[in-house]
Amino acid sequence: MESEPRDLRHFLEFLEERWPGEVLRINTAEKPFSLTDCDAAAVLFKLRERGKKPAVLFEGFKTASGKRWPGQLLFSELVTFQKQAAALDLSRDVDFESLVREYTRRTKAVKAPLKIPSGEAPVKETVLKDKISLFDLPIYRKDEFDARPGWLCAVAVAKEPESGRYNCSWHRHHVHAPELASVRVNPRHL
């Protein structure tokens, strides 16, 4: 089973159109809301208490520096089995074994990267050109035990020295100061 390459926006639109209630958009612009005071985590916790696990898209919030973030921040996009199936273009009622088999097949099928002209690349829609601080980015805390001031969830790109193969993986980066963050990279994640 092959599917056309899609981006995150297409996936969220698919969920909203076909499975109403699977995406919750929250505009925090006129509300007291702080990612570093665990407010996003509190929303997710309250939803789960009610038995709900939508993908939650926050917008309109301020960063730790007090600047309004021009983009959005997404949580829980793949938290349910059904959303994982949708991401793979499988039916909502696919069984677990079939989903795992399809995911494994795809991860073993190495393909060349899909090149997108920079004028069309979504990553180029929000470009911060002035000198920025890490505090200008959407750092967050998931609970009261998380280190302050907070974390960034970022992609690490690494090259395996022997094979030359590249890999992308998500890692939480602990922000220490405006220009300093640290990350623990476990080799099995690369």
C-alpha cells in the first residue's frame, strides 16, 4: 500500500473533514496562557480526564520572551491508534497487527528525499531574520517537574559515519538561556 507524500496540514485537514472532533484548535490570544507554566499540558490533561484525545493545535500564544508566536504548536497528533492509521492512509478500523506490519514495511523501504523548491516549502513560510533568542521560540513544560525555563521539541539530523546514511529524529532540547540549549541524544534514536 503506497500513498502520495503529504504534509502535516493535509493530515490535519483529513482528520477534521473525515473524523470531526479529532482536531481541537485553541486560540489563546485573549486568554491568560503560558506554555512555560504548563498550561498546554493542563489542557491535554483535562481532555484525557474526559476520555478525549484530539490533536490539539494552539495558536495566538506568547513565547517566554513575551512576543506573540506567529505560528502554531501541535500536541498529540498521533496519540491514538486511529490517528496513526490515518497518517498511514489506512482505514480507521484497521487492526493493530496490520498497522504495525505496514509501518515496518515503510520504514524499511528507503526512498530518496522529495525535493521541494524553496519557494513552495512550508518551512519557509515563517522565517525569523532578526537576531533571535531561544526564548522567542515556543518553549514549553509538560508538568511541574520539568526543568525551567522549558523545552523545545526539535528535529536532529545526524549522519551515520560508516554507511553515510542520514536520519532525522525528534529530541527535547532543554533551554537554559537565550542562546544555550542542551540535548541528550541516545544513539539508538539516530
